[in-house]
Amino acid sequence: MNHRDFVHPTGVLAGLALASACALGCAPPRPDRGSSESEGAVAAENAAAAPAPSASASASASASAPGSAAAERGADADSADSAEIAAALRDAAERARALLGERASALLLPWDSPARQRWHYTPRRREGVTLGDMNDEQSAATRALLATLLSDEGRAKVDGIVTIEGVLGRVEGNPGFRDPGRYALALFGEPSPDAPWGWRFEGHHLSLNVTQVGDGVATTPAFFGANPARVRSGPHKGLRVLAAEEDAARALFGSLSDAQWLRARIAPEAPFDLVTGNDSKVRLKRAQGLPASELSAEQTLLLRALLEVYTGNLRPALARAHMQRIERAGLGELRIAWAGSLKPGRSHYYRVHGPTHLIEYDNRGGNHIHSVFRDLEDDFGEDLLARHLREHPHPAASHNQPEQQP
């Protein structure tokens, strides 16, 4: 048995990565190897409502710290790039709003609306204006806004998620409920070069949340899901919208030695869903799994490739900013964890957890993916807003910062 036994049959990325790693001497794992921690580790952690091990103890402290997300933003991305992206996002949002005409009132919500931090990835009614209520020009303006935020890969995933929502509707015989037209755009506050504002594009299996303060842009939480993960019939047969999220992880975890696997596998069964769910603030008690400091050089390259799958959904300058902060905190400070089976087609879960960021992925039944990229310092612009308040005090306003957990 070799590493390709754990690669999805059409996982080209994983096959190439594993071939490269194994050529350099990685040890073959066995499927369903034993757990090094208690069987209820994931469920117990989900029940524990303790603060996450974030690099910032509070928003105010984070804003004043030299290494905070907001303080380092200028060093992470070229300031001209940052200003250009922020201006482009403002312009695209303004155009989308202007084209909506009378519907613009439904698009624009108050900046301090509690709905700004109430994000969801289940099928439900959403704030804002849906694609189904837009004409072609309005829909094109919405897609132009997304194109200003996302890379080619990110845009392809958004298009794919919307497409397979229609597939799911046909499979379930409920096209009115599983409707590609139910994805919605909402603005929170007026687009402004000075005052905080934000926007969200969201629907079933997709939630993109953007906060802007001046030239600073926060881009998390960012959720991408796919059901089916692999389309098994019809005109889109074989489509795997989130193939990279699965294949890059299989490349990494499939490269582990038996000893490494014992530390990385935190439970024999995958949890029912993401441990953090749709919490507005991550509250994982502690990082679990194998420290990345114990990975070989080749395995570290596989870890970096997995990280770049998630950061790479964003346009390059925004992706670089996230990667540079992860690297500054130290790749060795990350922990990687797996739950469930390594065999393709079976339920599995993984996590990459570090001082500044969290990646979670769950594949229920082997063909239903939920994945999320979280910034432990700057979800919903928490760190950006704290810095803004420090530099521009607003005694009577909180700018709707996320509540600090006890």
C-alpha cells in the first residue's frame, strides 16, 4: 500500500504533491490508524466555551501591540496595493448600490446592525438583495465586486458553489428551496474612505464577509462549502468545486509517519460539522494535534500548499498579507489535526490552528464539504476597528466590535 491509496482518484494536486514528497523519503501511513487522544476529543472541545488562544487578548490591546494584525498591515502588503484594493472595493460596492435603484434600500443596512456578525452557511432567508431579484446588469455589478476581492480560483469556487446548488435542488426535487438565485449581497454602512463599513455575499454553502476601515481590508470569516463535493451524475458529472481543499490536505496528512499520525489524529470519528460552527468569534479552547515544528522540510511545503489553498481564494495582495502574518507568528506554531478516516469517500475532518489563523474542514459522509478560514485577530475587522478607535476615539460609539467572550 502506498500514499496514492489515500488520494482522491481525480486529485491531481494531491497525486503530484505526494509523489514529490515520497520521492524524498516520506513514510507510508496505514488507513484508519489509531487515535492518540480520547475518542470524544472533538466533541468535548466543541462543548468547551473557552476563549481561543488568540495572539490578542482584547481588541484594544491588540491594536496597540506592535505585532497586531492592523499594525502590521502596512508591512504585509504594499501600501499602494492596499489603497488600490480598498478604493476598488469601494467603487465596486458603490456601483452595485447605484444600479439597484429602488432596491438599494434593501441592500444597505446600518453599520451597527447586529446582522453584520450573524453569518450563516445553511439555506435560509438573507439580508440584502438576492441574485434572483437582480437584473443582468445588477448581477454583473455584484460579480464585479466579488472579482475585486477574489482570485481567479476564488471566483471559480463561488461560481461552482452557486452551480451545484441547482444540482442539489434537482437531486432533492426541491428547486425552489435549493435556488441559485437566493445568494444575497448586503452592505453594512455607507462605503467610505474614512468611516468603517462592510459587505457580505452569502447563501447556502457560501459566506464572504468583508470589513473596511480606511485602506485596511479584513476578509474573514470566509466559508466555502460543497454538496455534493463530487457531482455524480448529470451535465456537471465529475465536478469537484473544492477539490484542492481535500486533495492538499490528503497530501499533507498522507505524508505523516506512524508516530506523527498518532499525534495528528485527534478522534477516530469526524464531528458532525465544523467545531466552531458559525460563531461570530472563535472560541476553541486550545490548539490540538501535531505541532508543525515536528514536520520535515518536505511536509512543511505540503502544509504551506494547504494554507495557500485557503489564502489563495483572495486576490494576491490580500492572500500575501495573510500568509505573511502566519509566517511571522511562525509556521512551527501551527498545529495540524485530523479526525475520521483517511480513506476517500468516508467522513473526515481536519484543522490547522495557529496563533493568528484557523482553518477548519469537515466532509460529512465523504461527499459534503464545509470549510472555513478564520482570522483569530481580525474576523469582522476586529483589529482594524480597535486601531481605528484608538486613533480616532468615538466615546459614544463602539463601531460594532465583536463582543469579548468571558
